[in-house]
Amino acid sequence: MWRPTVDEIEQLYERHAKHLEATHWGKFLALAPDGRYLVGEDDVAVVEEAIKQFGQGNFVLLKVGVLYSDIVRHLPTRVVSQRYPYLEVAWRVRHIERSDWAYADTGFEGAFIVPDIYLSLLGQEDVLSFVQTTNGQGHQVAAFIGEVTVIGINKTMLARTLALGSEFLLGRRVLDRYKVTFGRGQQVVVEKV
């Protein structure tokens, strides 16, 4: 996957796409590391076509003349859940996308657990994980590569997602990225630091 610096993007833009400013100002631009590009009005259509032509992860999305594809005026930095000790999360594994309340579990070292009833919907696991439960027993557990987001913070993270048990658990691999405060059994506060 190509991960250029801002300086590298600006230099590539100057060399290969600057000339587009006269005729395509403000349109979306997919720019590949070799200088190939696509331009269009619709960001999703440009990204889909760029994936076909350049390959996933082999281009950046910009706007002609502006460079930034999006300008964000405010990012949430704090969320308070009154549903103690749960946090609302959005998650995706393969074709399943949902929002659910996940138990904020500081005893779980992994990222995310979905109830094992999802196994039949998710199909063949990406990997079998060997997991130790609190009783000291080892178990083979189906695991999938997915994404999880704490709703309100809106930072999506890749997460090895286990299918185990009967409830959603959000673990330390996610929680440790934030300041998490458990407020006297009444609320959970998550803050970017």
C-alpha cells in the first residue's frame, strides 16, 4: 500500500496534475504514484474507477486546485455514554455493517468480539485464534479482519474481530488508544488524547 508524505503528494501534483487547474478546478482527482490520474465530479465514482485502473491503495484522492479532498471543521474528541459500561460502536466484517452497544472490557486484550451467532453469516474465518478465557481454558476461536468505530469519536480502526460468546465486547486494543473514564457506575467517557 502506498503511503506518501504530504510533500510527496504536493510534488507529484505539481509534476502531473497542476495543468488540470485551468479546466477541472474543484473536481475530484485520483493520482497514482507513477503520475497517472483520473478526474471526475463524484468522489465515489472516481475512487471506484481508480481502484480498477490503479489498484486498491495505489493512489491518493485530492481535489484539483485545492489538493485536500475534504475539509473537516470539527472532529469530535469526546463521547459520553450514559449506558454504563457500554459504548456504542459501528462495526463491519465483510458484508455485515451494524451499530451495537459493546461492553467496554478492560480485561479483554484484543480489539472486538461479536456474538458467535454471527458465525453462520460471516462464513469461513480469516484465521483461527487461540484464546484463553478467564477460567484458564484455551479455545480455538474464529477471527475475522474487520473495522470498529466508537460512535461519536468516529475514528475507524482495523480490528481482528473474534466470534465468541453472546455479547459484543470492546477490548484494550481499541480502548488503549483513548482516555477512558468509568464514572462511578453511571457513565463511560472516551476522549482523544
